[in-house]
Amino acid sequence: MRMLVFFDLPVLTREERRAYTQFRRFLLNDGFDMIQFSVYGRILNGRDAESKHLERVIANLPPEGSVRVLTVTEKQYAGMWILVGTPIFQENQVSADQMVLF
């Protein structure tokens, strides 16, 4: 499974930029990889991991902005079309077949 976090956060004031940076750093420290700007994804190992990381995201939400979470299966994620650009490094390294090893 993959958990995707989408967010739009205001960055007009110093406090808003600080909240944005703290949230982004939390995502990176929690094992999320940037898929594209303001879209981060993480591989999960079942429903227990999903609820654990969802709780972590909720606990670290910034005070303002929009944050959304979507969990999809590896098959659904593999069906994503990249219309412009190239796959990120992590997408090249880990395929759905390799997930059995985790």
C-alpha cells in the first residue's frame, strides 16, 4: 500500500513558512518521499501501518492550509500515468513485486 499526502499551505508570513517547513520535515523524517511539489508518498505494510502513520500526520498538521491523505494499493499506484516528466528515483528502485520482501 501507499499513503499519499497532498497539501497546499500558505507561506506569506514568517510563521506560515515555518509551519510549512516543519510539516515538510516531519513528512521526510517519517519516511515519505516527495513525488512532486506538495505531494508526498510512503510505502506501507498493511492497515496497522496506515493507521499509525495517519495518526502521525494528524498530530503534526500545520495550523492553516489544506492537507489531504489518500491510501492506494500498489496495483493502483502502479497504474498511475506519468504524462510529463520522469519517475522519481524511488519509483525506479522499488516495484510492486519487490514489496513481498518487506
